[in-house]
Amino acid sequence: MTDHQHDLHIAPTTPSFYEALRFWLKLGFISFGGPAGQISIMHQELVEQRRWISERRFLHALNYCMVLPGPEAQQLATYIGWLMHGTRGGIAAGILFVLPSLLILIALSYVYMVYGHTNLVSGLFAGIKPAVTVIVAQALHRIGGRALHNSSLWLIAIAAFVAIFVFTLPFPMILIGAAFLGWWGGRFYPHHFAIDSHHSGPSKNYGKAVIDDESPSPAHARFHWWSLSKVLGLGMALWALPMAVLYWQLGWQHTYTQMAWFFTKAALLTFGGAYAVLPYVMQAAVQEFNWLSPRQMIDGLALGETTPGPLIMVLAFVGFVGAYMQALLGPGFEWEAGTLAACLVTWFTFLPSFIFIFAGAPVIETTHRQLSLTAPLAAITAAVVGVVLNLALFFAWHVLFPEGKDGGIDLAACFIALAAGFALFRFKLKVTTVIASSALLGLLLHSLST
């Protein structure tokens, strides 16, 4: 037996809380590539290299996070942190997954608002936005390929697209309708609504892990009704107290209060990832509340794609811009107003994710079985495809025809979009590489045209 084979039969040393803390902080700065990239990084680091958790237990946790609304990669980090070091481990992992992204996004949002019209920033955005349009199209292709297995699911996707594109129905209504169709279809056509988890399959053996396949759940991970009631009670208090302060100090119609309420709803509707909830946010933030313009919404997504952390952090940009433009803390305090809004949005967006993990994970740990997705969730995922198609068309129109149809097509944006499409679909380059290259190409073309 070689030394390497011998090592595979010996579990590594259990990491201390501070060792894990250093890893979660590092992860917060390197978690590029959207959910797929972030989950891949965690698998490589935690399962293959450090062997803190076995692949089977990793996939078991991931399958639970896939069923929840919210950012699955951040929830997975919270779950594993909680499993290893209890509540403080889950809080540390979840917060550090988001915090670097929030700080970077606040800084970039301020630069965008103050210097967004300079030639340098305009040139970079001229390259990034066409690339982001293609990235949304890639997400559509990826979600569609995974979700649309038969004619029933295709019909639901088409119906969802027509509902939002033609009739501009609210996103929650589309989700409810899809869930009902899934429930009905699951009863009468169950074979059309069965989902095989794309994360399932035979697990590989990377050696003994700290939390191995047969490792018993630690004491803090065992289900108790009293623990569940404490989590739910504390979670509701952490949501209700800041909401009550906003309501009593500012009133229900104030922008900060409306942001807190709106992004709470958005957090509970993010089935299918950030791309699924963005049309809902766009519909409300741009059309209903007028917090920002369609162009600013696209710019925000471009910023979100260029920073580490969950893509849903683009919601913090929406809050920052809305509060900055309205100068909610008075003239001269625009940066403070925007920063407060970004922090509020982040709090109300991610708090439900922590509650879901701390409340539900002990139940999941008692089963150690793969979760099967329900028929309503299959239909919701199909509807998400139609909704993301609407989002892709929205971005493509505003990027390729920035002045409207009378202004003609932006040939430079069209060229960059085609180049980004080849890079992503043909050569399978990383998203960060495509964005960086597109930004430089946009800056070059912008400088040549001015």
C-alpha cells in the first residue's frame, strides 16, 4: 500500500473553528462563476482536497439547498459550516460568503454613480453588458436543458413566457400557476413531472473525511422541537424588529420600508436561482417603484457578474442606486443613503436562507437520504425557463438597441456579444475570463469611436 493509499484510509484532523473561519473568508473572495462555479469550488476544496466532508454528505446537503428558495451555494456553505461547528459555524460561513461581495459591490456602485459617465467606465461597461447578455442566454440554455424533458414542461415554459412577455403578469402569480399545474400534472401524468436530480449519481471516493458517509450527526445537528421553535422564533424576531423600526420611524410608504418588504418577498421567490428572480425585481424596481432605469438594471447585473459571491447580490446594487438617486438621508449624504439601503437589502434577502438552514438541516441530517423534487417544483423550474427567456430578450433589446428601434443596432455591442457567445458556447471559457476580455474589447472600441 502506497503512502497516498494509506492516507486515504485515515480521516484528516478535524479543523478548528478558526481554521474553518479562514477558509470561509477565502471562499468569499474567490467564489466567482455563479452557483455552478461556487459549488464546484466548494467541492474541490472541501471534498477532494481538505476532505472535511464526504461527497455523499456534500451532495445530500446540496440536494436540500436545491429545493429551497434562495442562493443555493450560500446556503450550502451555511449548511456545511453549521454541520461542522454548530450555529456559529453556519453563521460565519454564510456571512463570509456574502460580506466580501457586499463591500466590493458598495464600492463599485459608488464609483458607478459618481464616475459612470466617464470614458473609462463607459467603455468598460460597453464591453461588459453585451457579454452579460450572452451569459443570461447561457443560463437560459443550461436551465432549459436541465428542466424541459417533455412536451408538458415545454408547454409550461412557453405559457410562462407569454404570461410575462405579453400580459406582464406578476412573477409570483406565474409561480403559483406553475405550481398548481405541476400538482395537477403530478397526479394524472406523473411520468411527465418526475425529476432526476442532476447532482445525483455514483459518488467518488476521495478518502476518509472528517464528516464521512457513516459519521453520526453531531449533537447540535439532531432534531429537537425546542431547537426548531427557537430558530423560528429568533428568525421572526430578527426580521420583525428592523421592519417595525422602519415602519414606525419612516412609515410604510418610505422607500427603505418598501425595500425591506419587497426584498423579503423576493428572497422567498428565488426558486431557480438569481436569474429567475431578476425579472420579478426588474418588473417592480424599474416599472413599479422607479428605483432605477432599465439601463441601470443591466449595469447592475454587469457589476454583479464581475464580483465574487452570489449573483443575487445584484439586489444590493438596486437598493444602493435607488436610495442614492433619491438622497434618502438628505443632500450630501447620498453615499450613506445608498450604503444603508444596500445593507438593508442584503439583510432582508439573506435572512430567510439562514432560517431555512438552521430550521430544516437537522431534519435532513436525520434522514441521510437523497431528496426527490416534487412535481410542483418541476413545473416551477419549467416556468423559470420562460421567465428567464423574457429577461434575456429584455437585456438583448436594451444592449443592442440602446436608443430604441429608431436608433438602429449598436454594431460594437453586437460584435462583442457574438465574440462572447463563441467564447462561452464554443470554447467553454470561464465567465470571469469572458467578462474581463469583453470589458477590454469594449474599452478599445469605445476609445476608437470617440
